[in-house]
Amino acid sequence: MNNTIGNRSETILEHLALDGAINRLKALEVPADALVWHRFFGALLLVLLVLLFLSGAFMAFYFSPAPGSAYDSVDYALFTLPFGDVIKGIHHYGWNLFLIVMGLHLVRGFWIGAYKAPRQLVWVSGVLILLLVPAFVITGDLLPWDQKGYWSTQVRISIMRSVPLVGDFMVQLLQGGPLTGIVALTRFYVLHIIFLPGVLVLLMVIHFHFIRHRGLCGPLSGDDLSRKTVRFFPVIINRWLILFLVVTFVLGLISWYWPAPLGDPADPTDSTYVPKPEWWVLFLNQLVTIFKGAWSVIGSVIIPGGLAGLLIALPFIDSSPERHPAHRKMVMLIAALLAIAVLVLSIMGYLEHHA
């Protein structure tokens, strides 16, 4: 029986011209520590990304991208549709966890010098993915058309408008007019479910391409020769599937007991509503608060853009072969100072808006 099923499977794969790819996948060997408890942030990010795509696709079936019905469609999916609260919760908690894990993934990569040659482009493609993720949050916030999402978008648009030369053009491109209405909602929706996912998938393919050809970062000892290897299929695939099931169960349980929040419907005439910045943007919001008037461009463009450029250029700035943190004292010191500055600004922002 098993032989018959196996022969039929091979015949189907041959007809689909996938037999060669499957055989190469079966023959692929990777380090045994590619997916273990102390090194699984990358795999966890992939799990969360799949969950975000699946939950987002489910919610898109019921979402109506028009100001008059957007809120009602989200309310229906969240409170009336069977398991709609779980799906919405997985999407909500998933992206929060995605941001946290991505930060930890970046910190770990920096700590072990994973950006060193020959893996420079692995790091660069990963940073580009990191810089793209906030665009998902920004476009997704407006879609429920509640007070928080609407007025948070107004704050971001005002910051965007302050960017010299291209600010007004970017606002016009996103809003499609002087007000945030049906055109803006439609464009944010298209960006969120079509354009940005397409760019993200492309960057992920590029990222995995460089990982495949440059390899995973080895131990700090530099002893790559003694690393054991395992088959990618089925060993690593099975580990990833177990992680996927565990994360899905945990997020589903959290969503069941603590449904994702949905505020009051958006009221564009209620100028008294003051949105509170979310945790991941507290330090950026504080920069905008510190630099006002003619200096606003420093907090909204120059400093954030400089930090992004520094992350991208890091492999080419710190090009020495040394990977151990103890041998990169200057780089570690600068990173620590930047981390402290971000933490201080975040605390200041929290005390100002949430305490």
C-alpha cells in the first residue's frame, strides 16, 4: 500500500515537473542548530508572517473599504462571525509579537556579528524587511475606521507633510485629496493587502536566497567544521510545523480570552480626540515632540533616516573579520548608547501619553 501511494506521488510530481525540486529539497542539509530553542527567531518570524497572511486574507472576505461600512464590517467580523474574534485577535497580537521578535532577531544578529562577510547582503535584506514592516501597521491602522485609527493617521499625515520637497506629494498620493476619506481608505487597503505583501514576499525571497548561498551564521568560536548537519526535509520542516502549531494555539487562546480592541466609530469632526502613540513608535513620536517648527525635519526625517541608513551600512562600516562582541568594543559602545537613547525617549513618551 505504501509503495503504491509513493509511486503515485512520484508520478504526480513528475507530471507537475516538481520532482527535481523535491529531490533537491530532500538532499539539502543544514546545520543541526538551524532551528533550536536558542536560535529560532527567524523561524518564529516566518510562522507569524504566515499567520498574518492567513488571518488577513480571512478578514478581507468580510471587510468593506468604505467609510460608511468599514467599521460595521469589522464589528461584524469581530463580534458576530463565528471565531471572528479569534482570527482578528491572531492578526492583532501577531503583528505586535512580530515587531518584538523582529527586534530580538536584529539584536541577536548584531550581537554575534551575523552581518560580517560574506553575509552582508543577508543583513541588508533583513534590515529592508524591518523597515517595511511599519508601513503595514500604518496602513492597517486606518482600515477599521475607528477613532484611534483615523486620528493616528491624521497625526502621521501631518508629520509626513512636514518632509521637505516630497511631503505634500506623498500625502496627496496616499490621501488622493485634501481629506482622509473613501479614496484614502481604498488606497490604504490596496497597499495593505496587495502592494506591501508583494514587496515583502520579494524581500523574503531575496533574504532566503542570500541565506541559502551564504549560509547561516556559525558559532562565535568560528569552528564551523564540527557543526553537525541534518536534512532540511523532513527534520527542519517538522520542527517548524511544531512551532507553527504551538504559536497558533497560544495566539488563538489569547485572542479567545482577550479579544482585539475596537474603539468607537471614526468621527472626523471630533478634533478633541487625541490618539496615544503605540509602544513601538513612542521614541519616534518623542523625537517629533522635541524638534518643533523649523527643526521638525530633524525629528521626523534626519534622525530616523540616519538610523535606518546606519543599519543598512553597518556591514560595510564594521568590515573587520572579528565577530566576538569583546573584540568589537567601539561598535558595541555606540550601539549601547543608541539603545539607551531609544529607551529613554520611549519612557519619556510613555510617561507623557500613557501614565
